[in-house]
Amino acid sequence: MNQDLTLFGAAISPFVRKVRLALAYKGLDYEQVNVVPFGTDIPQEFKDNSPLGKIPLFKVGNDYISDSEVICAYLEKAFPQQPMLPQDPLQNARALWFSQYASSVMVTAIGAHLFAERILAPFVFKREPIESDIRMALDTEIPAILEYLEGELKSDFLVGDSLTFADFMVGGMFITLHFCNERVDANTYPKVAAYVERVHSEPVFAKIITEEQAMLKAFIG
Ligand SMILES: N[C@@H](CCC(=O)N[C@@H](CS)C(=O)NCC(=O)O)C(=O)O
């Protein structure tokens, strides 16, 4: 298969990041069209083909696919080389679970309550942050996430002993955490702290982190 691939979205979105990691992991070339969903400059092609107006949107030839999980499922089937998901059914389920967990619980705490309030509110939405959301994330939600992951980490990666789809979304949410100037306390959560360092130094992650850091700097100064 050799079709033109286009990804619509802003790289700093955790859902867009997951797809970028999947594309990089599979060694696929693609074009990226920057779309900021809350912005004023949204391309007509995106408006016409994204049913919910959410990023990412993916284009394969003349066809469009919505939703990061669905896009990644497509990539896994269309480009089976370098599989992201384990063959074993239970390990496969475990990898999908962590992606779901990060896409829901971690996105709410780290993305919506912390990043949106600490970074997007002052720099993009031009309003005062909701401090109670930040406190809830830092005092309650994120510690519960770290406690859970600390108990789940039995090896170097979340599933098996190498990078899988599970790490894309979970590891990706720690990029967002770092953008908020927060770190995992290695004394309290030693396995998670080591895991984050390990995953972020994987070549597919390292490249994306460098690119996103530059973007964020340009964005917020
Ligand atoms: N389930 C979707 C969620 C995508 C999503 O919520 N994207 C956010 C940006 S991080 C968005 O586009 N929000 C705009 C909106 O809700 O109108 C996926 O996995 O792709």
C-alpha cells in the first residue's frame, strides 16, 4: 500500500500526538495540516470531513478517518509491519486498556484540569485559570493515576518488555505534564519516574518531544 497520508490537527493535542507516535513507529511519511479546533482559521476540508469537529482527522487517499483510536486501528491493519499491539489476546487487551485509561482519566486530569488551566487559559483563552481545577488535578487526580501506574508497572514498559501502543498515550500524557512544569516524584513513585524517563528517551518519543517543545516555546514564549 502506498497512498497519500495526511494528518489534520495540532501536534500538542495528546490525541494527535498518539497518531504521530504511531506513524513514526511504523516509519510512515505523511503530510501534517495544522488545525487548532478552537481557532478561527480552520481549513474548509477539515470542517467538511470531521463529523465532530475534533482533532485528529486522518486522510488516506480520498478517504477520511476520525478519532485517534480508530486511526491507529487503521494504521495497524493497513501497515502490519512493526506492530504496535501484541499478538497475544490478553496482552493486546491490556495495551488497549492503557490507551483508553490515558485517553479518559489522564486526559481529564493532566489535559483538561492542569494543562488547559495552567497553559491554555492564560496564553490562548486569555482568561484567568480555574485554580480549583488545578488543585484537584495536582492534589487528588494525578496522585491517584501515579499510584495506579506504580502498581501496574511490572517490567520496563506497560505491556511486555518493549514499547507498545499502551505507552504511546500513557507516555504521551507525561509530555503534557512536563509542559505544565510538573514532574513525577521519584521518591514516591520510583517505577513511574523511571518508566517516563525510559519511554521519553525512545527515539520515536525523543523526536516528537523536541518538536513539541519548540512549538510550545513559539506559542507561549
Ligand atoms: N476521542 C477523540 C477525542 C479527540 C479530542 O477530544 N480532541 C480535542 C483536542 S485534544 C478536540 O478536538 N476538541 C475540540 C472540540 O471538542 O470541539 C480521539 O481520540 O481522537
